[in-house]
Amino acid sequence: MAVQKKRKTRSRRDMRRSHIKASKPALTNDENTGETHLRHNISPQGFYKGKKVISIKEKSIPEQEQE
């Protein structure tokens, strides 16, 4: 089995890992509603690329909470 001659320093280890990091999510604004959503995903109102692709039911409020 191969064994390294010298231990890697913290500096070398961290330089190697400098490219491994989390990136910001790609966000965009919907043309119709103006809402922010992830790219290549439908908006919360059901729009994709400016077209309505699914219909979303409105949440009904029970009578007890309306009073």
C-alpha cells in the first residue's frame, strides 16, 4: 500500500478544499406575479415561463376561525 512521505499541512489541505463550497440558489422573479422562485421550477402561484401550468386551490378558512 502507498504511504505518503510527509503529512499534508493545513494550508495545503485548505487550498485543495477552497473550491468545495455551497453556492447561492439561482432565483428569478416571475413575469406575471412578480414573486421570487427557484429557476427551472414553477412559482408558488403555478406559473412557469410566464404560462399557467397548474391550478392551485385556494385555502378555505373554517367557519370557527372567521368569527
